Amino acid sequence: MAVWLSAWPAGAAQAQTQLPAATPPLPTDTLLARATATASGLRYLVRQPGSGQPARAGDRVRVHYTGFLPDGRLFDASVKQGGPLKVRAGRGEVIKGWDEVLLLLPPGSRARVWIPAHLAYGPTGVRDPDDDSRYLVPPNTDLLFELEVVEVR
């Protein structure tokens, strides 16, 4: 091994043992480039089109979801809650980004949705109910959701 290292220029062996100072950037989400942006800053990409009419404000919607933080960590999912979330669309029962996107997607739709922090939990974030010193969603965090609109009525 010493013979191999001695063939390198001075200092090269030392440089090989040092770790990079910065974390490499996360891969770019190629779907984001094709997403539709709304005036509020919400972005969504329909991955599977549904049929029928999207919900109107006050309609009852059942939706499956999986929520991710910007680093890819899962923070919530409807399967953890035992089934699809039941909500009245456009009535403030969920974060603003959800209220907006649920009025755009007909039943059967599957979509990836990028929600900026101001349409999510904003500066308050969401604290971990089991440990008040930690956050499930840190303040001012953008969120990514995979949604499936199961039913609108």
C-alpha cells in the first residue's frame, strides 16, 4: 500500500481521506419542471387523471396522502391514520395548499403537490406531540405530497 500511495503527488493521499465539507445537493425533482404553478405559488403535477368534476367549496372529499419534508423524510401518511382523510374542501379544515389543490383535482386523480411554507404550516410548524422540543414539520418548511382523490361528494 505504501508503494501505491508514494506514486501520488504530495498531499494527494491526505486529500483522499478527508470528507467533503458540504453535503451534496439532493437530486432535482424532474417532475417539478413539468408542474403547473398557481398564483399562490402552489405547484402540482397530475400523475393519473381522474374523471368527473373537482370538488367545490364545502364538498366532502376523501383523499389518500403521503407527506414529505424537503429532505425526503416522510412526516405523515393517511395509512398511518387508518384510511383516507375525510375533509370538506375549501373550508379551512386543512392547510391552505390542500384547500387549493383539492378544488382542482377530480375524483380518481393522483398528483404530486409542492406546497410552499406559507400555504402549509408557516412560521409555527408542527411540534412532535411526543416530544415538545422537536418538530414534525419545522417552521417555514415547504412540503411535498403525493395525493389520491378517492371520492368527492
